[in-house]
Amino acid sequence: MAERVYLVINVDSDPDPVSVYQDDASLLAKYGRMRAILAEHAGGAAAWTVLTGPVCRDRFFEPPFTDFWRELDGDGADLVLHAEEDLYGPPPGKEPGSCSYFDIDHMRPLILEKAAAMRRLGLPFAAYRGGYHGFTSAIGAVVKEAGIGIELSCAPGIVWPDKAAAWQGAPLSAYYMSAQEPARLAAPGEAGALFEIPWAWDGVAPGTARPRVVGENYIINEFSNLPAMRRVWDAVALRASTAAEPQIVSMVCHTYTMGQPEFEDRLTGILTYIAEQGGQFVTPRTARRLFDQRCADAVAA
């Protein structure tokens, strides 16, 4: 029953490639193209990242980008704090190759400051996503302190110790995470647990197509292909047909490829396929409401 599968589209708005500066107008044109595709093929339901990093700490928290985020908010999309601390160069004082996600003295003020900045604009973040799937229990505590209740870093099966990514054995569908072990379910009665929405995975093997990039075993538009993404979706839908619970998963697509027919066609192809198979596109907040309502219904039954 594919209609029991819900998909969150993670839109990564990072201005890759990092070696080439892109002016505001160029980036906003790509954002607009992605927005149009998602409006046509997914009803606009998506989670859009707002990037902060060593070389662009504040750029996307200022006009004209805040004007675009406000428009997305009006469309009903969710905004996601995306701290890319290593991809865009280590923070000042850090050695190349170091992992910032283990440095909570660095991460804590960054997360709190950026979350507060968006709240002041009336655009609170719905979710958080770390770079390279990096996430720790200490970061989770800060994310909750920042008033963010949803997390999107989980790629089940991925274990990259040098990037603070430890998702071996993580659930394959949305769950409330343990504060101490993010890849595990929260204990019954654990208060204030973060709601985690993992990347759609076929359960076969972690992606190894490129270093530090998940590949064809997940639904990621830029590092897979349409047949492989369909296959992953089919695996998720099969789980939904045999499991006692609906499946709630996510995928990733990047704005930097907009304007390139290969990637646009691939994206529209997988979204069309998912819709034809009965999958439903939801935002992270909608996904959490669906999950919570089902749990409430189960208790009442």
C-alpha cells in the first residue's frame, strides 16, 4: 500500500560548487526554479535548508534571501537550519580535516544564534540538519534548547566517525530519538525527544559511490539515477505494505543543479513516479503530526 508512505523532500540550498562565487540573483533564480518544480509535482510540500558555514555565516539570514524564505513560509514549506561547518572550510582556528560537530562549544552558540535570528524575523526553524549526516547527542540537546523539535540528519546505515555520523542500526522510518543514542528509539516516557525523519534507504548497503556521499541505495537526486531512486522507493513501499506502521522517510535534492536538464528531469521523474505509486509529499511538521495522531489513535483504540 504505497499510499501509506510519506515523503519529506529535503531541499539543500547550498551554493555549490564552493569554488565558484554565485551572486544573489543567480542563486535566487535556481531557488525559484526548484520552487516551481516542487509546486507542480509535490504541491510545494518540502523542507528548505538555510545554510550557515565558515564562509557564509550570515549571508542567507539577510535580504534578499530572507524575503525568499518568507515566501516559502507563506507557501507552507518548512525551513531547516543547516550548519555546514566542514564542507565550506573549517571554522577559524580549526585544522583542515577536523570535525566541528564534536566541538559543542563551537556548535552551541552557532545553533542558538541562528535559530534566534530567524525567530526574530517570524520565521522559526521547523528542523535541523547537519552536514555529512553529522549529529551528536550534545547537538541534539542544543537543537531542543533552540526550540527546534525535528531532526533530518539520519541516513540509516551510514557510519562516518570523522564526520560524527553514526547511524548504524537506525530505524528506517520516522521515530522519536533517544537523547543519548540518536540512532535509537527514545525510551517510553522520555520527555522532549526530537522527531527524526531518516533518508529513504533500500536497506541493502550504505552508499559508497563517492567518499562522504550516499549513493544509489538512497534517494538523493544528484548522486543517483532515476532507476535506482525508483528501486529505493519500491523498497520503502514494500516495507509499508508489510509493516504495522506507515513509512515516513525523506529524500534530498540540491538547488545548485537547477537549470541543468539532466538533474531537473531526474527530479521530476522521481516525484512523478512517487505520486503515481500513491506516495504522499509532506513537510516535516506535517509528518510529525501524522505520526503523533497515529500514536494517539492507537492508544485510544
